Amino acid sequence: MKTSKQKLTYAAVGDNYDTKDPIKKLAQTSASATGKNLNQHGFSEITDTRGESAYVWSLGPAGDKDATLMATVIEGLGTKNLVADGMREITGKSYYDSIAHDTVATIINDLTTVGATPLTVHAYWAIENNDWLADEKRMRDLITGWKNACDLAGASWGGGETPTLKGIISEKTVALGGSAVGIIKNKKYFLTDTKIKTGDSIVFLKSNGINANGLSLARAIAKKLPKGYATKLADGTMYGEALLTKTNIYAKLIQSLQTAGIDLHYITNITGHGLRKIMRARQNFSYVINQLFEPQELFLFMQQHAGLSDYEMYDEFNMGQDYALFLPEKSVAKALEIIKKQSFQGLLAGFVEKGKKQVVLRQKNITFKGDTLDLR
């Protein structure tokens, strides 16, 4: 594939993991010292969830086998709403129903990786001043999209916070995020990396596209294009509209797999860090990927105009792969049947084997070594 002469990297446009990840690790170390504070209320933390996508604690003392587990997570959308703002200038649509959906999806899809069923979602919408709220069409779309996404997740929208942060949030923009609480009633559904085994199969769920990760780079590409977001992909879709495709929400699918008796061992939500994220577990396993979903046309377009290699693209983006489900080989056929019934696409992608920590993408002749992901 032809590439642009001037390379655009994710780090260069404002999100450098080499800077961010050490800070995250420092915060995790400090946070771990606070877990003991739950004990004074008769609860206890599940320490194995430190560094996972969601934090879990027990409604009872450590070791209580009958205690119910609760999970919490907080997430932000990032800069995807700026794409919606740019596309509105072109088409007149607000797109904030999709933006709201993606914010909820980003929150929920992290929560369910530990096997939790979502209960409540809270919104965080930070603005520069109240003028942003005066756009009736945009606000109606934002509220409707948020409500509909909560219904898709089977969660109650419990409220939220809309702070006015003049001098912090840029004029005419909004910072979107939120939190969620989930429950794990049956401990056999609880997932941490301790359950992964050598020989486990890896099943991918197909993404709808970029989701909410890598939008800083995507927006930088738009600035290089003569027609910006209105530039057409090979399939005739406008670049901006392809970026705004809604993210799948997997909460009800995971519940269906659980109730069908599928013995899930682990779930990785492939977001930041791309397919390196498959080796999020602490143990030293090799994750051998024999098959991949073909990346959507959007990713090929971005690769061409950013001048990035296959290694760099799979290093940062999901490239068509969404959730990675780890499960016994004997459960794969039944799991794929359930995934199809739920209108998602699943693929038996590979397996876990003994060896040094790495992800091997055989189709692409790419190996991500363990030291490239120094963070859970």
C-alpha cells in the first residue's frame, strides 16, 4: 500500500503512552495502599483486579465464599465528539446520539471484562459555559443516545454531573465520560487473569471500526486531507461518518455466554495499545493469533494517509478486532453460535501457549514482545 511521505504517529498528535503509562503505574501503586480502608466497613477488595479494566470488591470479608462481588469503572470518550462537530458543519446532523452511545459503550465494555452485569451508569459532561447546553437538537440527541445505550447495556441511568469549567474546557466543546457499577452474583462468572490456562482458545469479536480510541490521530489525518472529513473512502463513505460508527455494546452477550455455561477464563477489551493488549495478563504466556478479521476500509485509509506500517497500526488500533475472549477449546463452537445469535461476529483467532510473554500475529508476521506493554 502506498503511504504518505509525512508520517503521523499517535504519540506525535498528543497521546504518548511512554509518558502516560508510568504515571498510571505510579497511581496504581499508590491506590493499592488504600484497599485496606474497605475492611473497616466489613468489605474487602479483590486485589487481583488492580490494573484490570474494572475494580472489584466483595460485600463481605476476604475469603467469604458466599459474598456478592461488585465492580466499578470510570471512563472517558476522548476527542470523538470533535469529529461529530466537524461533520455537523458538513451535513447539518448533530451525531450526538452516536457520541452518547460510544461514551456509554466505552464505560460498559470495560466493566463487563471482569464478568460483571451492569447495574447503573452515571454521566459526566463538562462544558466551558452553559451556552453549549442551549443547542436543543444536540442535547436531545445526546440524551436520547445515552438513554438508548443504557437500555442496550441493561443498566439504569442513575444521573450524573454537568460542571461548567471555564478556562479548563475549550469553548464550544464538551468533555464526555462517566462511571458504572456492576454486580457479579455468581463467583464462577468472575474473571481475572488468574483463570487463563495454557491451551485456551482465543475468540475475537469483530469491531464496528475505530470505537473511541485513536481519534487524535484520526483528526490529524483529516486536517491533511483537501476535503477533510468529507473525503470519501473507497466504499463511498465519508471519512468522518466512518469514524462515527457506533461501538458495539457487549454486556448482554457476555451474560448470554455465562448463562449458557460457557466457561470464560478472561476477556480483554482491545482499545488503547492495540493488539498488544491481548497480553494484558500478568503471567508469561505467548498468545498466538492465526486468524484476524480483515480491518475495515477506515483503517486502510488511515494507514495510507498517516504513512504507518502494519506493525504501527496493529500496535495502536483494534484493526477490526474488538473483545478477545479466552475460553477452553471445547466451548468454542457453542460460544460462536451464541455470538452469531446475538448478531455479532466471532472468530476463532488463536490460542495461549507456554513461553515468553508476547503476541504473535502470524498472518502479519508481527510479534509484540512483552516489554512493549509495561502496564496491565
